[in-house]
Amino acid sequence: MAADAQGKGLAFEMVRAVVAWGFGPEPAGPNLHRICAAIMPGNDRSIRLAERLGFAFEGTKRELILIGGTWRDHHLYGLINRAWVAR
């Protein structure tokens, strides 16, 4: 996200809308059981966003993605449909 757009809640609203749609009942949404997010350690804004939406830390995948020639670890977060609906 562009620097001048950060800190305004736009990413939160976007991800919230996508999660609501993903967990939405058919035919409006695909009625997914779970949604996962892989976030690089140190990306504190993304971690806070995921946690605000109810995603739970589930572990770390070592050297998950090759970025700029370096394999990077990622923290995995998950959100289960019933936990979202209960909110």
C-alpha cells in the first residue's frame, strides 16, 4: 500500500470485506471453512491487522517464499468460519 494511504484503516476494511465475502453463504459467497494468511516476521502492521480480524497465530513456515534471492520465513495465521460468525 502506498505510504500516504497507510494508517487510515483502508487495508483493515478491505481485508474485512474479503473475509466476510469468503465466509458468506452460497450463492453470495463461497462459504469457506478457513482463511489463511502468511506474514513475514517483523511485518508488525500486517500482524496487528490479522489479529484485529480474529486470525490466530498457528506457527512459522521456515524459508517459505523466495524473495529477492533469499528464502524468507513466514508466520502463519488462520481464521475459521465459525470463529468469524461468532464475532
